[in-house]
Amino acid sequence: MASKPSHFPLNISKLNFVLQVLRHYKFPEARWFEFGLNLGLLHPTLEAIESAYRGNPSRCLMECLTKWLTKADNNVTTVGPIIWKTLAIALRGINAISVSTDIHKTMADPVSEILQCYIGRLAQVVLTEESVDLLHTEGLISKDTLTEVKSCGCPLVGIQCY
């Protein structure tokens, strides 16, 4: 059975957030080229990035994600929609299993996608530990997400943990 498409696609305005999430889960930036191929970017596009930013894998990864988020190559949409799940599948494709699993568990669930859409407004909301526990109790967030939120080491008020 085909999965229901996401109502909350990623776009270029989320570039920094996507980079922060990848860094948080320790994605090896040196694997950006292979990752880009799995995201559906074409070899010539990746070659151009490599040529322009040789020796700077961090910048190459940023440019690779920019190309993906802006659908620079028509091939991108044949791989899947521009959503966290597609990104997680591409990571799994290059054997970055732990990064893929972590992103799938914490970013690709429907509640996380909804929260990401309203992050600007939510930054003004006080989210107590009890509120987070209630979200988990009601089955709206996974145990992994609950643990991640509680362990991020920052107050749950107006601050992104990543």
C-alpha cells in the first residue's frame, strides 16, 4: 500500500534546520556526494558543487541540500517528495543507518512535521515537561521523541534544541 504523501514538505527556508539536524545526528559530511545521488541529484550537478567547493565538505553538503530543497534537478522528484522521510531513505541508501533511523524517528512522524510548520509561533509558547509527557501519553509523539526533547539540555521555551 502506498504511503500518504506529506502535507508538510521541506523547502529552502528549512536549509539551516536540515543542516543542524544532520550535524546533531552526526552525519559524516564527507559522504555528501553519495548522499546527493541518493536524493536524486544528477552527477553533473554534484560534480559542479565539488569543483566549486573542493576540500570543504561542509559547504558541499550545504550546496547539495540547497539543490535538493530547490529541486534543481528534475530527477529529484522521481526519488520522492522533499520531506524528512525521503531524506531518511537516502541516508539509509548510503548505509548511514543510525542517522537515518534517528531522523525517521524524530523528524518524519506526522506530529513533528506539524510542529515544524508552526515553529515560529511555537517559539513563543511555554512547553512544560508535563505537556511533553501528555503528548507522549496520548500517542502523539514517540518515546524516542520524548527522550530527545527531554535530553536536549535546553529549556522548552522558545529555543530549538538543534
